Amino acid sequence: MNPFPVVVGVTALILLVAGCKPATTGAGPAAGGRPGGNMAVQVIAIPVLERPVVESVPLVGSIAANEAIEVRSETDGLIASMPFEEGQRVAKGDLLVALDESKLAAAVQEAEANQQLAEANFARARQLVADKLISQQEYDQTAALFTVNQATVELRRRLLRDTRIHAPFAGNVGTRLVSPGQVISRSTLITSLVDLDTVKVEMNVPERYLNQIQPGQDIRFRVDAYPDDSFSGKVFFVAPQLDPATRTALVKALVSNPDAKLRAGMFAQLDLSIRLREKALVIPEAALISDGQRLSVFVVSPQTNAVLRPVQVGIRLAGRAEITSGLTNGDVVIVEGLQKLFPNAPVRLAPAPAAAPYLD
């Protein structure tokens, strides 16, 4: 019997069994069921920064003049002169309007003459009543007439002074609404006077922030007319009661305005600082990982592994976030290379220059 077929059959069976065994090369899954074996992932990481953080509330305010009045006359009359130009800067006490005073000046002279006569009669009556040559009633009538004439003189002098309208404070005069030669009454609007050396910013602050606002507090704001400029002021007034409709309180701040850039009626876009933390922990927003319910970051452990750690976020800043819990000063968080990481993955830190943009 020929043994050759048996040998061939056994050899074929051995090869078939060997072909059914799984491969045992290095291409298999890594420890822990993660692909990639123990190969370290290069990442960019920076230490947690300790910086001051200011919490602010965005508000829209309105700018008002420090002082503003409508200039009207206290008496009827004919305008004799208006010695100012529209928009002109005037000092306190400068003459703005002069009315024709001829009639009132004559009335003052008449009143003064009557007062002099009444004074002379009163002096004679005082002597006569002392000598009992006139009755007490006649004396009282003379005294009363003297008093009435005194009051008339004061009234006529006051009316004469009212023909001159002076600036009650320094400021800028508005447009002229009347002209010399025009007859005006006490209700006629002549012009306006506005003090813009200092302006007020008025804003309505929600109730929940009132405990954070105190007189003397700083504010910063911008206006559309000067988008590249920032203005600052100090709170000087907090309303003692809230608006029942909006549950807000009126807050006012004084702002120096030496260049007169700010005008009454402008809108102010404010960031009202309500809380300051001198030593807050801050990380780049790029380090945050969200799973829809919570936020986490990868921290580099002393063994250079990526440790996933849940965190609580406070204030969001420009490209940064305040961490209120979950990290401590000195922790190193990963900001780039997160896509390839998994918990406890080995990592390799990129050179220091790569992290420089995140440290500014």
C-alpha cells in the first residue's frame, strides 16, 4: 500500500487548521479596548491661570445734560437785543436777552416819587400823633400808605430787572426761537441753555443687581457716534424705589465731558461692573468639553495621562471662562488635541511656543 496519500492528507489538514487561527500581530486592539495601543497623543496644554475677573451686566442707558433749561421771560415785552450766537458758549451771569425797559423804568420813577412823598407824610404824621394833633387812625392810614408805596417800588424794580435775562449757569446756548423787535409774553420760548461740561448717564437696573450697586461705583460705556472711544463715570444716585411696572431702579452716573463729545439724548451701551474677584481661575474656552448636560476638561496628570475632570463655569469672558469648581491653581489643562483623547490616554506635550497664544 502506498503511504504517500496519507502524508499529503495530514499535511493539508495541518495547513487548514493553521489558517483558521486568529492573527497575533501588533495590529490587534490595544489594552482597555481603545485603538492605538500605548502611543502618546501630542497635545497643547497650559496651566490654569489666576486672574482678576469682573462680572458685568450689559445695559442701555441715555445721556442727559448736567443742567438744561428752556429760556423764557418772566415778563411781557419787546425784545431789544439778544447778544449771543446760536451754539455759543456763555459764562454764568452773561446777558442773554434784553427787553425794552423804557415803560418799566418810567414806572419805577413814578413809584419812587410816590414813595418819597409817602415817607415825608409818614414822618410828619409820626410827629403829629406824638403831639396828639391827629388821631391814631389818621396816623395808621399814613403808615399803611407808606408801606404800600415801599412795596410798589420793590415790585416795579423787580419787573425792571426781569427785562434782563442772564445765564444762570455756564453752558451752550441753543437755537434762537425769537428775534429782536419781537413782542413776547411770559410763555414764549426764547432759546435753551445746556451744560455739557459734565453729563449724566441714566439707566434702569434690574432688581436682582441692586445689592451690587453703590454710589461711587465705576461704569464704562460706548456711544454709536464714537465707536472706537470708551467713556467712564461714577454712580452718584440709586433710586430709593423701583418702577412697579418693570421692577427696575433708576441709576445715574456722572461723566466728565471736557471735549463735549457726549450730547444729551445719545444712547449709551454700558457694561455695569457688579462684582470683582481678584483671584479667579481662568482657562481658554477651547479646553471645555460638553456632553450636553455637563462640562469637563482634560487635565494632564503627573504620569502625563489625560484625566477627564468635570468643572463648573462662572463668567464667560472673551475666549476664556472662569472655573468656579473642579480645578485648582497649578492644574494643567489640554486646549488642543482633544479629538484624539480618551480618559487616561497617554499624552505628549507640544513645545512651549505652541502654547504661547493661550497664555496672553
